[in-house]
Amino acid sequence: MAASAGVLAALVGAGVGAPPPAQAQPIHATAATTAPGGSSTAEAYTVLTQSGQLIGYGGAFSGSVPAPTSPVVAVASTPDGHGAYAAEANGGVVALGDAVFRGSMAGVALAKPIVGIAVDPSTGGYWLVASDGGIFSFGGATFYGSTGGLPLVKPIVGMSAMPDGRGYRLVASDGGIFTFGDAPFLGSTGGVALNRPVVGMASTPSGNGYWLVASDGGVFSFGDAGFFGSTGNVVLARPIIAIDASPTGLGYWMVASDGGIFNFGDAHFYGSAAGLGQTVVGMAEGLPGNYGNPLRGVTGLTPMRVDEGVDFGGSGPIYAIGDGVVTSTTGPWPGGAFITYRLTDGPAAGKLVYVAENVTPSVSIGQTVTASTVVGILHDSFPYMETGWAADQWGDTVAAQSGQWTPADDAASLPSAYGVNFNQLLTSLGAPSGVLVQPTVVGTVSAGWPAW
């Protein structure tokens, strides 16, 4: 559908230059204790890397932008949490998971680059916002106005949508707030001398409050948004780049550009991307039940060859990829471990995953697992671990059963098509790629096999 954009509408409650209300918190508020912990609550989060990888934690959605045409700058989850939209600086939009592409500004000359995206909870449409506050609406998302025709004191850095989809807020790097539709203005830091610029915002579930976060992790709360802590007095390895609220509104996460996660209030810690060596540019709330990187907890993770599956060295916990049921823990592989679980959700529902070699099982047959379940503990020793698609619970792989893996293939280190496919799944979830020792791939996957 055609985009609505750039035309200045009546500006409701523009907060640039307005003093903050009494509940605004100082940028150097004392940091809260961020104790890690698992939780059964319906919360999770996804981080977006500069290269276009969406890495889910706590079972949140993961995916990968296949070929970005410009820098990937922002991410927003679909209303059900089973997909996401990634926005590029040139206005391109990539729909992943169950997200439906409604249009983009790719190919259109923009006055300023895109800096944010928000999903309309009521229609599933979405808005893009540029650094001049120009708004571009797609799908059922209604255009309520923009700052595209205003001379701004500081550029826009983000936006958030109202829960009913009938309004949105924009935030500038000085903390100035611009409200449109039914979004109420509840205060800003537009007239405050900040130690560091504001880099993002998040709304409360009611829409009657919001948080602003500065690059040092200082948090400012307005309306019914509670202050639960900050990193304003903490020396950070990398600057904070985004904030997102927990589902209850009684906590929030902040993410740094190196992928470090800081959690406050009832927002639980499920892992971070700090050890991946990637630059993180965005964050979105998600829901458990999707696929996650099973190798995210491994120390000294070392990718090895792609064969029947994918081999890795390292030590530490191996998680399930997603929801499933354990079908075996032992088999005729070196060390005797052959852990298999049948996925019950997602694109590979019904498929069996195996984890074998130098792994001590942590699960039992018949146990249900999620992306937060540790299925085994990896020990860093030869012949290292292998994981991939299993044909059954007795030790057979799909690659071997389909004739793609023989003793000759093993000796030549030829990658099987099913091994390559599983490697693509792992990399889409944020794991490092295995090594294709030889460029020739043996065979093809069967028709209808999920692709990544």
C-alpha cells in the first residue's frame, strides 16, 4: 500500500524545551541489582545485529535478514511475538517469521534516513520514522502526523505505538517528546542538560507512561512508568542503544551495542550477545516458544566441519532449539550419548534434532523441552560434539539414511545437504557457522524441508 508520510499535522504536546515532571529520574540514578534467572512468565527478547541477525533469548523469535541493501537499524516484533520486522536506513523493511510484508520506502529518495519502526498492535501494520520525524505508514497503520516539516532542535531517534494503535510518540536525542493521535504527552527531558543523549524509548502496557534511556543507561520515567534502576553510575564497556519493557510494565531491559543485557524490575535475564563479537542496533520484546541459539551458553565455542550435522568444540550447556519432546539420550556414538528431541513447534515441527559425542545428557526420555531447557553438557575433548537432523532415536541421521553420508564422504570431509541445512538454521539463530572443508555438497534436502 502507498505510504503516508512527511506531511506536518497538528503537533500534540511537543515536549522539546519542557521541564521534566516530578517523576523523571536523574540520569545517574543508582543501578539496580540485575540477578539472572529463569521465569515461566510470558516474556523474552530479541536483539538485532548490524548484519541483520535477530537473536532470540528465552525462546524469543530468531531469524536473519538475507541480504540487507543498507544498514539495518531497528526491529519490531509482530503482535503475537512469532515474527519481526527489520527496518533498514534506506526505508527497506524485511518481514521475518509470521510477519507480513506491507510495503516499504526502499527505492524512494528519503530526506533523512530511517531510525525506527513500530508495529500497530490493532492491525498488524507498521510505521517507519526517519531522523527528521517523517512518518511512513503501511498496512492498516494510520498516519496521525509527523515532525517532517519542523526544524528540530535534535534528531528523532525512536518511536513507540499506543496499545490501541491509535497514536504514537516520537523521541529526539535530547529527550524531546512529540505525540500524535491519542498518545498523551506526559513529560520530556527536552529542556534538561543531559550527560549523554537519549537513544530510545519504551511505553508501558497502558500507554499512559513511557521510559527514555540515554546512552550511559540513565533512565527517565514518565506517567505510570516506574523507575526500577539504571546503569547511569556504571562504567559500561559499550553504550546503551535501546530499552524495552517487560509484559507487565514492572520492569525493563536495556541492551548495549556489544549485546550486553541489563535487566531491572521483573524483567528476567535469559542471556546476552556480548560474547558474539557483533554490533547490536536494536531490541524487541518477544514471547517464549520460538527457536533460540542452542549454543549460546558454550564457553570457547569452536566451529568445526559440517558433515552429517555440524561439529563444535567448547564446554558448557547445550540448549534445545525450541519446544519438543525427548526421544532418546543414548546411542551407538562415541561416548554413548545420542540425545534426540522431536520439535513440536515452529517451521521444523515434527523433525528430530540430535546432539551427540562428548555430551552428558541432562534430560530424560519423554521430557518436554523448550528453548530454555539444557539438554546436555558439552565437554571440550575429541571427537567433539555433533548436532543435526536425526532420522530416528537409534543413532541414525537423516543425512546417512538418505545416502548423503558414507565412510568415503567422512574421509573426504564432504558436507551433506542436511548438514548444510542445519548449519543454516544455527547461523540464523546467532551461532557461528560450521566449516565447509570441501565446497562440494552431497545431495539435496527433500521437497518441503524448512529452509533458513
